[in-house]
Amino acid sequence: MAPPSEDALTKVSTDAATEFVQSFYPALQSNRETISSFYNQTICMILFNGNVVADGQAVQEIFVNQMPPAHYEIQSFDCQIINQAYPTPTATGLKAPNETTLKDKSILVLVSGYVQFGESRDVPQRGFSETFVLVPNPSADGPKGKCKREWLIESQTFRLVV
Amino acid sequence: MNMKGGKGPRGRSSGSTRGGIRKRGATKRVDRDGDLAMDAGSAQGRGKKGRGDSSRSVATGPRAQTRDRALDAIQKAITSNADSQANIRQGGRGSSLEQVSIRGWKQSKAASNRDGGVESLIAFLEKKLNTSDSKAGSRAKITKSRVEGDAFIVSIRPELLERMLKMNGFSFAGAPLTIQLYDPSTNGMDQTMLSEMSQNGTPSAADTKSKMTTILRKRYYQQEKLLNLSKLGNDPDLLAMGIFNSTSTESKFFPALMKVWDMNFDNSTVRREAVESVSLADNQLANIAVITTLAQTFPDLKNLDLSNNNFKDSQSLIGWRWKFRNLEFLDLTGTPYSADPSFKDTMLKWYPKLRFLNNTEVRTAEEVASQKKTPIPVQAPHFQDESQIGENFIKAFFAGYDSNRTDLLNGVYDGNSTFSLNVNTAAPRVLQTETASWDPYIKKSRNLLKINHLPARMSRSYVGAEKIRDLWNTLPQTRHPDIGAHPEEWLIECFPIPGLPDPSGQSPTGVGGLLIMVHGKFEEINGPKVELRSFDRTFILGPGGGMGGIRVINDVLCLRAHGGHEAWKLEQPIVQPIQPGPPPVQPQTVPPAAPNGYGMPAPGKPDVQLQQEQLTMEISAKTGMTLQYSEMALSGNGWNMDAALKNFEELKAQGQLPPDAFLSGAV
């Protein structure tokens, strides 16, 4: 198989990041019961202001049970491919590089924006920086379910910076 | 400044201290005037400074020297302005567009449109610009626009300026428009206006400016960072200038005064820090229309005295609804609005940091602080290194990025390393000051929100050390704070991640490496100018052929306006995060009152220091002493815990420890 063109790589990674950013933050805001669906089964690390959170389910519980309403505003984001031949897990083990397709990538996403905690528009805007590693959803290929996300969070580091 | 005990920020609790301010002004006047008389007339005709670059200087170092410099700067500005009309017209900061302010549109029928009539106003202006004399090939367009109070500010190409100004007086949806050249700091002050204002003396702008300088110097208290502009109507100097003889000069006086103030500073930080308090008491103001530029000149004001004026309702102050975001003290006593039942609630809502309103405490410091609190408690950075690889990399990286980017690239970047940068031009910042232009970066910025086309997305991603070098060579020189000396200015988190590409091919299913997130600030050195900016930078390091057997796989840089480092300071005292049910959040234990990163390993922190910090925290926990006293106890006893504790008990028994040796609440 010929190596994918630079166009194709850029398209697949930037589309993935865009789609992710544009669905994840709205979910934090107003669709919190779907939060866990953004996370991979295997989590490398999830950090919120230095607090370690175990997995997607735990993130969802925190947002559903503990977090006041929050308004997120994304002001800038960028992404890069980390591994062009990401060893996506399959039923028979990890994919070897010669088995990988255009979708078998891991993607680094860096987001910059602000969040306002609480319902009022008068509360201060807190600047944040958030880094994600996205990996392919191993079960996204299957025909079942319309809500399958193609890319899932493997690691996440959120920090208030302003 | 003492904010305790319900007193105002200047420690005043009654009218007497307030009188004090004025009395001081009176007693010192001779001195100040004397000062001025000696200085005035010197320092003429040096250099040229256009009004566009808003020449500023002043206010560090010894007073006299500062004063000389201030005067010098003003004199320069005056001389150059008097010399050359062209300077006046150049306007804003070397931009290639001209800004024009349009007023009167709010009285038009279109103002009741949903957008306030802005869209139809633009359409109207563009149509008129094109019909009047459209020989010039390209279509006239309003490139940028914004609303500032009742002014609508538009940017147009310079060649359209004349045509635009000719439209002054045109009728738009039933209302006549006033169209003037816009000046960012004065909203339209020009040479004519300064001359107009000096009706009694020599009708020269320079003369007016120097008189205004006198007035400002007389009323500025450097020590107290106070600009006392109260009772302007009784100021003999202003009366002598005839400022209040006509409404036209009266309305132009204040913007001009602010402009002259601005001209004293060429360093925005110094200008920002020069004044914390302004008094505009006893000025018979019915609204802020005339003084609205105060908010542009002093956006970070903490204390504002507007007492004994004629403000009737919130509407008379509405122009400052979103200004003065750091206001802590506001005095509106003696204004009709103070009696309004909604007065207090409205002011609390407008100014989130307001602590004293009409000399009464309306919020405690804790209440202000709690607004900033986040539902996600701020913990020390999570720094999980492997064999100090992350620590060594960070130390070497920022030193190298500042001093020798080529060496850095040769050392740890290879043919597949990827770098890209993005600029968050709208990021929140600590102080409401202008951010230096993003020009050096913006054409390289890969903000995917804005860069939507695939070719641009491709060209703004830099793969391979060579391409990265070419880019880095075009980026401004930087100076990052020393990590060891200023650890609090950095926030660095790090942990191992799997699934990285292995260039050796030995691990086809991926190898491990490190994900490192760095937040901090840097100084950008652009010739003589130094700008402060903040950044977020994420790296992925993997095994490779570079120095120390590593390579940079990814390097993503986000640039933003300076946002300080308050955000990652640990909340004090550390409160347990709210956690009903099973605790998914595992807070790390940090002692109260320890600065961020204290007692924690950090890149660049020597082991000895870390041990000492941990001992200090231990003894602090045992004795209730502050970290400072704890450290003194330890260092005085050769860092021997037992000896230090013994010593502590002795001193305590003898009553030799001052109260401030202890953490509040510990005794």
C-alpha cells in the first residue's frame, strides 16, 4: 500500500480534531450524560488542574454531580499526528504497522479558550489550556450504533491558566 | 493602603481624611508649582515623536528624576506636534487603515433594528462612499467596525478618508451623522481643539499641553498612586485657561487631559502601575459622557471616587458597565443615584471585585477570592518523570530556545519532528492592557478554528528539523524566566504515554515516551521593545537518535496575551474538593500556605532544596509556624529537625516568638 499523501494525513487529523472539539465541549456544557462516550476504554491519564481522574465514567460523574453549569468558549486549537501507524487494538491483538489504515493514527490536540463557571454571564472568564491524545475507536468500524465516535480520548490534561 | 476595618482603601473612615487629600494638594502646591517652574522651558526640540506612537515615559526611580523625564517627554511630544501637522493625522500605531468615528446614528430610526442599526449604517456608508466619486477602481469597503459608547468606529483605506469625512452631516435614517477622524485615546482630540481650549493665553496647542501637564503634576501623588481630579471647576489654573467658559472646551478638556497623561509614558507597564486611585469628586457631573476616556487611560483602576456629583441612575454610568474590571473601591456618596434601591445590587453586579461602596464594605476579601475559585480544586502539578528525562529536557529546551535554537534543533529534533504554533488572540488576560501586535506570528498560526483550508493547514505544519529551523529563525527572540529561580511562574506537568512511533522499528506496536505540558510566560525581544506574553506548549518525547537518546515527536505551541500565573497558585488553605460518593478525584496532600510547587519535585529544583522544603513543611505542620519562620528555625539549627523543634519549644516558652511567626488560626 502506498503511504498516504500529506493531504490525506492533514485532512484526517484536522477533521478528527475539529469534530472532537466541536462535540466534546458542548457535551461538557449541556450533554453531560454523554461525556463518558468520548473516552477510550484504556486511559493513559486524565488530569483536571492536577487532580487525577480514573476514567471517562469518573469524569462524567464529576460533571453530572459536582460541576455547576459551565460555559466553554474555544478560542484556538491545533493538532498534530503523533503516530502515523497507531497500533489500534483488534480482536486478535494490536494492529501491526502493515495492517494499519488511514484511520489508525494517534492525534495530539491542544485547545486554548475560556470557561465561565456558573450560570451568570458576569462571572470571570477563566482561561484554560487543554491537551488531548486521541486514538481511533477500535469498534467504530462496526455497523452497529449511530452514536459511535471515531476518535476517543486516551489522555487529557486540563489546566486553568488565567 | 489598608483595606481592613471597613475603611476605604486610603484608610479613610470619615470625611476628615478625604479632606486630607485636598489639604495635601493645597499645602504641596507651592512646591509642585515651584518644581514645574524650574523644569518648564527646558528640554525643547528633542527628537520627534508622532502622536501615533503615544509617547510615554515616567514614574520609576526617584521622584525628581521621574518628574524631569515626564516633563521631557511631554515637551518632546508638544514640540513635535506643534511642528508637524502630519503627525497628528497619522493616527493609530502604524496601521495601514484609517479609523473614523461616526456619531448620531443612535438617534436614527435604524437604531431600533435588532443589531442597533449597525448593519444598515455600514451599508449606508459603503453606498455613499461608492457613489460620491467612484473613479478609484476598487469598491469602497468598511473593513472593520465596532461600537464604542455612542460612537461607531470604522476602519477604511486611507484613500477613502477624505470622502468619508466629507460625509459629515449626512442624514442617515432621519438623523444627521457626525463623522470625524478617530483617535484611540481621546476620541477625536486634535490640534484645533487644543488651540480652541486655550482662549485666554497664547492660542497654541503646545501651551495648552504644558498647562495641562502642570495641572496633572499638581494633582498627581506618586507615592499614593493617586490622581486627584476633584473640584476641577474651582481650579484656578483651569479657570485661568478659560476651560469652563464654553461647553465646547469643557467637553474637550477631559479627553485632552487624559491624552496628555498618556503622553507621559512610553512604557505601558509603568503607565499601568502609576495610578491606582482617581478622584473625580465634586465635579457636578450628571453622567460620564465627558470623562468616559478615564476608562481607557486607567483600565486597571482600583479606587474611584465619584462622590458629590449628580449621577441620577445607572444609565448615567452605563458607559463604564464593562470597564474597570479590577475596581475594589467606589464612592458615589452625595449622588442621587446612591439613594436608588437597586444601587448596591447593580454596582456589585457591575464590578465583580468591588469591596467597598460608599465607604461601606460590601464584599469581604474572601468573597472576592471565592468568585475566582474553581469547582475543580487547583492542585500542584502532576509531574511523573522517567529517569529525569522530562526534567532535563525542559531545562535544556527553554534555555536553548532563548539562546540557540539551531543547537536545540540539532540536538533533539529529527526529520519527522513536527512543530506548529497557534495564536489565541482573544485569550483572557490579567490586566486590561493592549497586547502587542501578533504580526510576527499570525501568518504562521494554525488555529484550526480560523484556518479552514487544507493547503493552509498543511503549510502551517512544519515537519522536520530543517523546516522548523527556517520557521524559528523568523520568530522573535525570546527570554523565558529561569525555571530554578522563578518556579512559581511555570506550570509543568508530565507523564509517560504509550503507543509512540519507534524509529528503530524494533517495536512495531509502539513504544513509550513522555507527554509534557508547559504553561508559562516569556519576554519577546523586538529591538528595544520587550513584550510580555504567555504560552502553552505541549511536547511528546520518544526514543530516538537525539541527545540523551530522545527525540521530539511533537511540539505544539499556543501563544496568548500575558495571563500571569495566579491561576495555578494553590488555593489557600487547601480545601477538600467537594466529593459526595466515591472519590474519583485524588487530591495530593499539600500543607496550608505553601506556594505552588513548594516541597514538590520540579525540573531544575536541586534535591537539597527539595529536602529542605519538605523539612520546612514538616516542622510548619508540627509547630503551626509560617514557612518563613519554620525555615529560619531549621536553618538556624543546621537543618536538624529535633534541634529545631527543641529550640522552638524553648523560644515559645519564653514568649519570644512574635504572633506573625504563626500561621493565622494556628495559635
